[in-house]
Amino acid sequence: MPELPEVQALTDFLSERVTGRVVTDTELGSIAVLKTFDPPPSALVGAPVDAVRRHGKFVDLDVDGTHLVFHLARAGWLRWYDEVPRTQVRPGRSPIALRVRLDDGAGFDLTEAGTKKGLAAYVVTDPAKVPGVASLGPDPLADDFDEAALSALLQGRRTQIKGVLRDQSILAGVGNAYSDEILHAARLSPFALAAGLTPEQVGELYQALRTTLQAAVMAAEGKPAAALKDAKRAGMNVHGRTGEACPVCGDTVREVSFADSSLQYCPTCQTGGKPLADRRMSRLLR
């Protein structure tokens, strides 16, 4: 799933190519992907793209005051064309969920692979009308998000820090992969309770949060949309590295599996050398 760094890179990629261009057509390949009906996608046609912005993991195209907002979810992606194919999108016949054509012949498709659908697109007059955008917590890379702001978010939360980092209503933009990386950099167990962190641990978590995301944003900067997934995987130290050596200490990266996801961590760096128990089978270790 694309997270804050990839979505920021994608936002910048689009901004360079679509700002000032006029939308000449929209083609819907999947009715299910469109979560709104008024205004219709045709309201974008004939209007210029004024700006492209990011809200957490959402991309927002401001088309002369009408906004195309989309969330790529787990299996969605954006396919860019310098010259959009002339063929029309046929609903239900391809992974293409939505196509946008521009006045210079370029454009993009929103695509989704697999059977579990989560890609979502909204056409609204205000991004705040998208429920997922309206409920977002603060952006961890915002200038005003400091250590005190993070400490305030953690106070009183008797929940595991891994879940807190992934909760978009608490903190916008961090998902499963980067939460693993942030906790590894902060040397914290993913099962540690948020409210139980010491001030020193909160400080280390804040530094890990900012530096991990900033480094990932820089690594993704300037890359074409098609290269962002591979760039994300290449930058991971523990996430997706089960069985490999931790690049910090050399211990074996371990995994805890859940119903539809998993987390990775280093026992030596994060849990005092103790393997974490599978939460489905036994008591959680902290």
C-alpha cells in the first residue's frame, strides 16, 4: 500500500505534469470505485487543474474548484501516459477503474489488481467532504508537528504503539510498512503501550518518525510513478525482510502474522532479544 512518502512523490509527479492542463475527458471503468455522485466526473471536463495536494494517503486534484480525490488502498496504483491510448475504457474488462485525459494528450489511469477492492475516488467541491480526509489526524511532516504534539497524541492511549502509528485518525499517512521501520529506528517493541512510553522513548520515537519519513520522501523524490513501489521496498530495513539479517545488529528479522497483515521487527534492537508471541495464540510481549 502506498504510504506518505510514495503518495507525496506521486503528488509531486502529478503536480509537475497536470497543473495548468485542462481535463478533456473522464472514463469510468469501475462504478464501484466512485464513491460520490454529485458532482459527476463529467464536472471535471473543460476545467483546468489548479493544484495537486496530499492529505495523508489521499491525492487531491483541484480542478477549478471541483476536486478529484483518490485513495489507492492496498492494490491500487496510478499509471501515467505521455500519450493516453485512443481506445475507450470498457467497464469491467480491465484493471482500469478511472481514466483522466488532458488537453495535451497526456493523462492517467487509476488501476487496481486482485479481487479485494479498496481503491476509492471522490468528486467533491471540498476535500473535507471525503470522510477519510475529514477524519485525518495531523501530518507527521507538518512544520508545526513537534515532539510535544506527538507526546500529547500518545497520552492516555492504552493501545499498542504499532496500532497508534497506523491509525489515520491519530496520525495521517503512516501505514504498516513505515510503522515497522519507524519502530525499528526508535528501538521500540511494536506491542509497547503508547501511554507507557517514557519521555526519552517519546523523543526517540519522534526523531525516528521524522527522519524515517523524510529520508523516504527524499528517496522517492523525482521518481516516475512506475518506480515508486520498487523504491519503497528497496528502502526497508525490517519490513518485508523476514528471515534476513537486521542491518543494524545482524540478528534475524522476525515476523508476527495477523489475519490479513503482518509486522516485522528485530528482537535484539526492539524487544530485548525476546521473540514476540503471535497475538492470536498467546499473551503479547512488551
